[in-house]
Amino acid sequence: MAKRIDVSGLNAYYGGFRAVEDISMVVEPRSVTAFIGPSGCGKSTFLRTLNRMHEVIPGARVEGKVLLDDENLYGANIDPVAVRRTVGMVFQRPNPFPTMSIKENVAAGLKLNGVRNKKLIDEAVERSLRGANLWNEVKDRLDKPGAGLSGGQQQRLCIARAIAVEPQVLLMDEPCSALDPISTLAIEDLIGQLKEQFTIVIVTHNMQQAARVSDRTAFFNLSGVGQPGRLIEIDSTEKIFSNPSVQATEDYISGRFG
Amino acid sequence: METPRDTSAPPGDQQPPQGAHTATPNLAGSSPQRGRSSLSDSSRTGRRGDAIFKFASSGSGVLLLVIMAAIAAFLTVRAISAISANHGNFLTTAEWQTQTDPITFGIAAIALGTIISAVVAMALAVPVALGIALFISHYAPRRIAQALGYVVDLLAAVPSIVFGLWGALFLVPHMIGVNAWLNQYFSWTYVFHQNEPGTQPRSLFTVGVVLAIMILPIITAVTREIFLQVPRAHEEAALALGATRWEMIRTAVIPFGRSGIISASMLGLGRALGETMAVATVLSPSYVINFHILDPAGSTIAQNIASQFGESQGTGRDALIAAGLVLFVITLLVNGGARLIIARRKEYSGADA
């Protein structure tokens, strides 16, 4: 199910402003890749270019290539809607649909894909909630509103919603930044399990988190305010955190930045 | 470093932080003792403003209730005096004879006309209003959306008599063809059957069309505001699941705006039910119960009050007031019903998200 992502020469713009400059990297399948770097360095923007969510912002555009296995997501005949069905996303703040029950939230993506069979939907809901380690907590109240759950549960509900459509890749944009340490731990455990099936890319401001969950880490930086963000280096997490090849990475990781 | 206050304070006296200085300059400045008591001194913390505001706001609330109660009492007292003089059954009589003696009047025809014209107006206006609101909030380029928004707000301020004149002078002649078409193909629905094809379409249906155009701006303006308030996070959640724009609107925008859509429709319905001038200009009124809405017949409560008021006296006027009370009750019921619908799914409303 998991696919490899191969990015080359990618630039992302907001109107006339170039937010991300000339990024090339490879994201390995069935692994966790973490993006770290200071605020405003373009890591979230870059993440959103991987499922064509960047361009939903008015005036935003992308140049370059993103190959999912061998298919260019920015190719001429590619439908961005189809891309987003293949590359799922979990956001910074838990955003379950407030008007839907827990079950309806998980089933939302399936319904968009035209699945109408009740039995299939029920199975997928249970499988996804189990996959998101949420089943035991919510199995008796599947028809209650998703917004009634705690923050950590809501975020796991969003993960269940994202994996219900069986994507190839799961993008996570600071998924724990609005959560307490215990909920964070639950999500991190979950990421460890999900990488068996999915290619996972996670943006995080928490370097311990990057060190704990990821196999490879990419460090982004920008040379100044108003300058585009760039990829400084990407390597195995162990190497980045023990012996990075660029001085700026070491400065950032050891807290000696700026 | 040296401020005037520093010189007046005794040496070694601990200065409160800078923020406290600016809040109570005189107290701290004149003597350290009074500076210490500033926590218990309420005269400087704006309590009086608080009290005035509390009085003003709760007073306004009470005043509204008093006015409502006074109107209801007035309507009820006058209505009872008219109904007790009524020779017919107030609820089931269709005719309206208040010049004769004994007087005979009933709301059956005019209440029906009111409801029919309002239902036609809602059926036509709500879908179009939602379409315009969605276009402004989610489809149109920003500049067009803004211009269109201004136009909609402007339309909401046009006096109803203008719509009425337009309806009578322009719409009525142009409705002949529409009526003939409806009669030809939808006569079997009973509702669109014409007893005498080709008559002037001064009918409840035409009234409904004029009312629909009239209430379109208010429904559009309110729903547009609701749609603009849908959190970006919910829209992105839908898009990231692989929703097209329309699917995103269906999954995230419309459910979120549901109670707002209902409220906006109720605002429009209230206007349609109570509209007087536009109806009076277009309709050729008659007191008959007729479900063929293309026929030039029927009347509405508000239009009846306006057209009868000048020539009625005494009990005749009271009879009109009784009709007004019925309109009051209809509006109340409709609003209550809408509130019930909203309350039933309150925990899913998303208002707290």
C-alpha cells in the first residue's frame, strides 16, 4: 500500500512570495520521515505540496516535480482531488466535522468515494478506529458527536478518518502540538504502528518527538525573514541527531540557534 | 528613570510595577498609604459604569417584553370584541363582510392566501438564495464576490412598494406565458390548474414570485455571513479527504450553516408573511378558498388589513385586528417550529467548535 515519494526541484509560492525554494528529497515507503526547523521555514508549506493542498489557498502555486512511485502529482492529467484521496493528511488542530457523529466522521471519506454498502462502511469504521487505537474508547458511542471527545481522542479520530480511505501516504502537520503529553504519547505509539502500512511524513516542532518516532529527519531553514525556506539536509534520524553534516543543523538541534 | 512620582515617594518605599502607576497615578503619587488601599477603593475601578451598563441592558430587555405584552394584549382585547360580534365562524368563514349588519367575517381565505403565497416565495427564494450565498462565499473571485455582496445588501434596502410596482407593471404581463406553460404541463398537479386559462395572472403565484424576489436579499445576506464563518479547518479536512469543491460544501459548509440557514429562511418567511404593499399592488383580491394558485383569486392577511382599514370603522377595524392577531400567531408558530428543528440537533451544531 505504501508508496515512495521523490521530490525534485520544488518551489512553492504564495502569490509573488516564494515560501519554499528548490527542494529535492526522497521519502522512503513504510517509514516515518520527520521535518524539523524553525517557524516560517516552509516545512508545513512543503508538506502541503505533497498532496496538492497548498494550491487550495488563493494565489498559491507550485513548481517542480513530486513523484509518487512513478507518477508526477503535478503532471498535466492529474486530478488534485484524486491525489488527496491517495495522500491523506492530519492537521495541527484536531478538526473532526462538528456536525457528524464519530462514525460519520470516520465514514466521511468512504462516502466521498461513493461507498454506500452499510456493511462495508461498518467494517471500515471499526478497522480504522482500531487502527487509530480509539475503538475501545468509543465503540459504545459511535453515534455521539465527534466534537464531544477529548482533544487527543479527536486527533486520533482524525487519523482514523484519514486512514479509512486507505491512502498510500499519511501527512501529519504537527499532529501533537495542541495535545497534552499523554495524548501525544498515544499518537506517537500509533505512528509507530501505522508505519507498517503507510508512508508517513510528520512535521514537528518537538525535536524529541522527531527523534522518537522518525526513521529519517529533514532539517529546513531560512536565511532570514522574507527569504524562502530551504532543505538543509536529510539523513537518518540517528545521524541527524548525533552527527549532522551541516553546522546549522547541529546548532538548531542543540538549541544554540541564532 | 526620574519620574515625578519617584520624587514624591519616600526613599526606600517599594514602588508598584510600572503598569500600576499609570492605572492609578494620583493615588500612588500623593501618599503611599492611599496607594496601599487602592485594592479596596472601588470608586476608581469603573463600578459605576458597570452598574449603568447593567441597568441599561437589562432595562432594554424588559422594555422589549413589555412592548410585546402590550401589543399582544391590545390585539387580544380588540380581537375578542370583534369575534364576539361576528355572525360567522371566525376560523372557517371565507368571506369578509364588515360593512353589513350583522357582520360576518373569517380568516379561512386570507390565512390560506397568506400561507400559500409565503410557501411559494420560500420554495423559490431559499434555493436561489443559498446558491447566491455559496457563489459569493466559495466560488466567486474575491472582487466579484465583494461587488455582488454590496448589490445584495442594497437590494435588501429597496422598499417593498417598489417591488410591488415592478411586479404589477412588469411581472404580471410577463407571467402570462409562464402560467400557460405551467397549466399545460402541470395541470395534473391540481395546484397549477387554471380554471380560466389566459386570465390576468394577478394570482397568489405571481405574488409568491414577487415575494420571493423581495426576500431573496435578506436570506442571501444572512446565509452568506454564515458560510463565511465556516472554519477553514473543516473545509481543509474535507478537501484533504479528497472532496471536490461541491463535496466539500456538502460535507463541511452546509451542515455547519444548517441552523443559520433555517434562521435566515425564517427571517425571510416573516417578511413574506407580513408583506402588505407588494401583495396589494399585484393581487386582485377575493375572499374565496382556492388551491389553484394560478387563478386570479385569494387574498392575504396583511393585504386585507391594508385595503380594508380605510373604509372600516369600529367593529370592522377590530375584525381586522383579529386577523392581525392570527398573523401574529402564525409567525409565532413558524418561529417555534424552526427553533425546534435547530434545537433537535444542537449537539451537532458545531457552534462550540
